[in-house]
Amino acid sequence: MGYILLLVLFAVEVSFFSWSLWTKETHTKEKSITYLGMTLLMIVGFSTGLLSIGFRYYLLLLFIVIKLGLSMVRLIKKRRPHYKSGKNIRNLLLNTLSLVFVLIPAILFPQYKALPVSGPYVVKHDKFTWVDDTRIDAYEEDDAFRALTVEFWYPSDTSKTYPLVVFSHGAFGYSGSNFSTFMALASNGYVVASIGHTHQAFFTKDTCGKLTIVDQGFIQEAIEINAMVDTQSEALVYETTQAWMTLRTEDTNFVLDTIISLKESESTSLFGLIDITKIGVFGHSLGGASAAQIGRIRNDIDAVIVLDGTMLGEEVDFVDGSVVLNDIPYPVPLLNVYAEDHYQNAMTYVGDYYNNFYASSHAVDAHETVFLGAGHLNFTDLPLFSPILAGILGVGSVDEGKCIEQMNDVVVSFFDYYLKAEGTLEIKEAY
């Protein structure tokens, strides 16, 4: 839609430019009528759903309204500017550049049809910001306590309780990164809590409206680690990633403990819907690593899913230039979901020494599956929300919609089997 609007509006500008060039007139009245028509068409588009109300079109609407206002002022004052060919050319260039700028949000984040939910429940949404007064936020400069914003998706039916599933996003992700997965789970009878890991998320917005963007130091750490390929840097990589894991697992522990506490004290609220005897955790990338570690350090976790992440928590020491992996059997049912390139790269490790393979081979119950043709970000909604950004950051050749739908089905069936004791577990080796 963004490209279509750009072409249509550019065609309008070129038409006025050509008309003015031919007639040596500015055609102020005709432009006013045109901009008024554009404004009305946008209002109709919003009211009918053809255009989605949101950030995509705010700048465009502002641009058209400003152009309309300027034209109307000239008409009211009966000002008829003299035609100048140089000014006509400058206006065309300026308006074209302005159109490209105001349509960037619509081009980067095109409208898309949300994936259909697979379950029978109507889904509700809520959001809370909680402050952990036992931890100082290392990313803050004023020794502030760490604050976390958590989004919930849950069934509107209050006649029963539902298993809890907690999600942790990847580095530079955000709490809504897997919206379609949350909807799939909630519509099938789960309460989903998605944590916004403040300063490690691309952005978080708390319940008071405070916006926090990703920390520049965290970005720099990630860039440096990705650039380290020599063995002498492995110790630094280990130290840095373990610090990330500590922060993430403490965040998740705090959120889980808060939910459990609220379940006990607020039985009539959202938290009263939660069955705290049935808890699953999952995450993408770095969030998958921290979800897996939570499965080790808490005894109330019943199932874990890692979406294309390396299980960094399995690294328990660094000795003689290499990491030492945890040889204690992984204690709860585990599912590793891999993008094809991730899996192929992991297979180059000797034996099962890769973290995830080693954990699976020493687990009480482990499963693995590979999505052929998938890239790292195919396990988030970003390819649906912004195909351009996803293409730049890393997706595969797989159909985006089909991949996320298939992954959502796998996630729901895995948690159904282990948290609800429903269905049969038939996860393929590859999809």
C-alpha cells in the first residue's frame, strides 16, 4: 500500500507540474480541491478499514492537511502567485522528497492481515509495569531499581484456569515480537506473559507511557561479540554472554515470582485465571537461551521451547581456552526449534559438543526440529510486520506466513502435550 500511495501521489504532483508548465499558471484552486479530496479519501479509508489507523499514515495525513491548509489560505486571501518555471521545478522536487519521507513508515511497515487464531477462545490483552526493588538496573545512571513491563494475552472466558506460558524476546526484540504466537496460545487456552527486557529490547513502553530504547552499550557488546572469531576472544564472549544470561534469568524469575504472588492475592483478576501448577517458558534467540536456563534453575517449570537460540546457560565454566558444558541431565521436557542455517552450522561441531545438542543428549526428554529454508527472524512476526527490515536482518527463502503458522502449531501442540496432557506429540524432524 505504501508504494501504491507513493506512485499515485507522485503522479498527482507530476500532473500539476506538467499542467502548470503548459499553462503557465499555478492552479491554486485546483490544488486545494485535490488536497481536500485526498483528505476525505484518507478519512474514508480509515473508516472503512482500507487503511489501518496507526503510525503508518500519520505523517502522510499531516503532509496532505498542511498542503490543503496552505492552498486554502492562498484562496481566502485571494493570492494568485505568479508562475515561475524555476519555482515549479523546485516545488516538484520538494514535494517528491516530502512524499518519500512521509511514506517511509508505510513502506517499511506495510499493512498486513493478521494470521487467523487457531483456538476457540476470544483473546484479551493487558499490560503491567513492575519494579524489582531488590535489583539496581545496571543500565540506568541514577541507581534506579530495575523496572520491567510485561504484556499479557489470555482467554476472556473466566470460568476456568489456564496454564501460564512466559516468553522472552531476543536481543533487540520487544515484548510483541511474537504476537501471532501469543494469540495462537491464548486462543487455545493459555495465559501468555511476554517480558520486555528493558534496555535489551529495541524499545519498551511502560504503563505510564515512558519509552525506553535499546542501550547503546548493549548494541556495542553485541556487535563486538559477533565480530570475534579468534579463540583468544572466547573468554570475553563467555563473560559477556553470562552477564546477559544473569540479567535475563533474574528478570524472568522476578516476573514469575510476581505473577505467582498476585495469583495468591488477586483471585478475581487476570491472575486468578492462571494455573500456577502448569508453567511453560519459551523464547527466541537470546530469549530462548534464558528460557532454557530458567528450566534448569526453577523447579516449577514443566516445559521449555527454544526458538533458534543457543543455550548459553549450559556453559558453566571456561577452562583452558574453551567452555565447559553442564553434564547434569536437563531436567524438564525441552524442544529446540532451528532455522536451517543455524542447524547446519551447529552440525559442524565435533560430536554433540554444541550446547543445544549436548543438552538434548543429556535431557530427561528432548525434541528437535528444523525448519527448512527458514532464517533466524522467521521465528518472529517481523517478516509479516516489516518484510524489508526482516530481509535486511535475516530471513530465509521460506514463505513467511506459512513458516510462522507452522511454528505456532508446533508450539501449541508441545505445550498442549506437556502442560495440559492433551493430544499426541508428533513433531517432525524437519518442516
